[in-house]
Amino acid sequence: MKATIVTIGDEILIGQIVDTNSGFIAKSLDKIGVEVSEMISISDDKNHILETFAKLQNKVDLVIVTGGLGPTKDDVTKKTFCDYFEDELVVDQRVLAHVTQLIEGFYKRAITQMNKDQALVPSKCTVLHNEVGTAPGMWMKKENTVFISLPGVPFEMKYLVENEIIPKVVVEYERPYIIHRTILTYGQGESLVAERIEDWENNLPEFIKLAYLPALGRVRLRLSARGTDKKILEEALEENIKSLDAIIHDIIVGFDEDETIEFVIGKMLKKQNKTLSTAESCTGGMIAQVLTSVSGSSQYFKGAVVSYATEAKIAVLGIPESLINEYSVVSKEVVSAMALNIKEIMKTDYAIATTGNAGPSKGDSDAEIGTVFIAIATPVDIIVEEFNFGQPREKVIDRAVFKSLELLQKEILKNV
């Protein structure tokens, strides 16, 4: 079963807003075995919409359209649906009652004709009730394709997808199973990972597909199994993940979309009843931000100091000025002192410290642009590594953040 998602709105095409609706709809359909073959963004133009509908007719089972259902003149979706289905707009009394209650009961203001017009729907459509807004969804079938219209407001769209569309599709259509498993790796690039698992990948069953999803410092490997027997799919996925783990166990940090390295580190620290703090210069607090994005991180993360300026390293972290003058602010000696001092200040078991030249110009050091020193203070030792992450600035900072977490994880594992 295949679907196409169509987003209507000039504001998307000119970059005024970002389309987040399509991603949510695609994920929701994928969970119930519906394959999204295409995502399209088009303008608020009647002819453009009609041409798009005609091209998709009988090519896919579902066409889900978002946007253009508002009460203003530039919202043309409902009228265009009528043209395509040779239909006319009529007042849906249930929708009118809901809109009236929402405007007069909740917002405490008189309903206008423009508000009432939200209750106009094509006479042949199945109305999808929008409990959280005024624009109803519409479900209309022509030949072998169902066209579904949803409001573009994200929370209204999400309500209709979860409470109207997904349940209706599940009841009315037979679908295959689509099961995904994600393996998270850190520390090696996409090409190196691909080389290491080439033979394994070549021996995957035909019904399992592998996708590489790289980012700075990490690669997610997504296995997707599609078929009609759920048990066979699940057993095959588990068997192949087990054999993959035997090959690249050293770089795997998790086996789920939600098991990011920061999540795994948090789980390890909680299990060992250990704590963590950070002293950041070139990373500007981003390590602390990533760590505290995990719910419950206050159990193990005690705090951070962003000592961006040299003066802050001296005044807040207590780094001797003589040490900075002798070795420079971007050095092994200074980053070691930063890690040890923040560990003592926060009374934690572990600490991360960073200092470097992220660029594009040099700061209070002559170190080469892209140079980063990372220190990990453990309960028994201090580990320092030097890197050059090149340019641009954003790449240096991102790589420094995730390399810091990778180094920390390795040190925690030594003490398991």
C-alpha cells in the first residue's frame, strides 16, 4: 500500500516556514505498514493542485493533503476538491455546531460568517472530526485513490492523523508489516563502517534493507524488514542484529532510535550511582545541553561552567594564570586543570573539559584553527586527547561535543 503526501502553501515554498507535517504523517503511516512513495510541496494555486491530483490518480492508494483549509481567500483546498470530484460545498451541521461552541463557548466572542464557512464541506466527502480546531478533515475516494485533506496547523493535523486517519486506514485496508530496528554507532565514519560490514550486508535476506544515516561523529544503521509474517520478520532482524554486533561491537552504543549516546551514558551513570560535570570553552555549553536533554539527567549531571573567556577560566575555575601563560589557553595542561577543577568544584565522579580554536579566527591562543583538547577526569585518572576537526566552526563544535561523549563512555566502561 502506497501513499503520497502533498503540502499546500506558498509560505513553505518561499522558506517562510518549515514543513514538519510531512515527517509526522510519514512516520505514522510507516508504523501501520503504509509506504510513503513521495512528498510534494505545491503552491496555493487551483490549477497546480488539480494537476497534482490528476498525476497521482490511481498511482497510489492514499493522497494526504495538508494546508489550505483556512477561512481566508488564499485557502483554496476545499473548492479545488469540489472541482476535482465534481461536487459542491454544503454546510455540515455537526461541524457548524462544533465551530460555534469553540468560538462562542471557548473563545467567548461572537461567531462570524467567516467562522461559519469552516463548516462548508464537499457533499460527497466523509468528514473527519477535528476536536481541537475549526477546520474539519475530508476523506474522498475517486476510482482507486483516496484523497484526504487535513489542516496545516500542526497540532490539528496530528490530532486528525492519530484519531481519524490511522484508525480508518487500519480497519479498511490490508497492509504488510514494516519493522525497523536502529543500531547507533559512534567514532567511525560511514565509509569505514560500510567496509567493516560489507560481507554481512551482502548476506542480508531480500526482505531486509539497510540504510546508513550518518551525522558528525556517528552513524545510525537502520534495518527495515517488510513482509506479511510478523514473527519471521522479527526473528530475522534479531538474528542479523546479533551477527552485526559481533562484527562492530566496539562502536555500537545502542539498539534503538531513542538510545542516543547521551541516553546510554546517563543509563550507565545511574546504574553505577556516579555523577558528572562539565567545564566547556570552545563547545560553549553544548555538551551540558546534550546531556541535560535526557529526562532524569539531574540524577547524575550536577552542573557545568562555560568558561569561554580566559578570565573566566582563571576566576571561576581557578586555573592558574601562570599555567595559561606558559602553555596557552588551548593546551593539554589547561584542559587537564579545567577537568580536575570542575570535578572538585561540583564534587562529581567524572568530568569533561574542552578548550580549542573553533575558528574562523584565532582567540587567545596560537593553536591551529580546528584544534580541540578534550579531557576526561575519572575517579582514578585524567585522560587528555588532542584533535583537529578542520572547519567550518559548526563542524568543529559538533565533533568536539560528540567526541567528548564518546571518550567519556569508553572511560565509564573501563570502570564497570
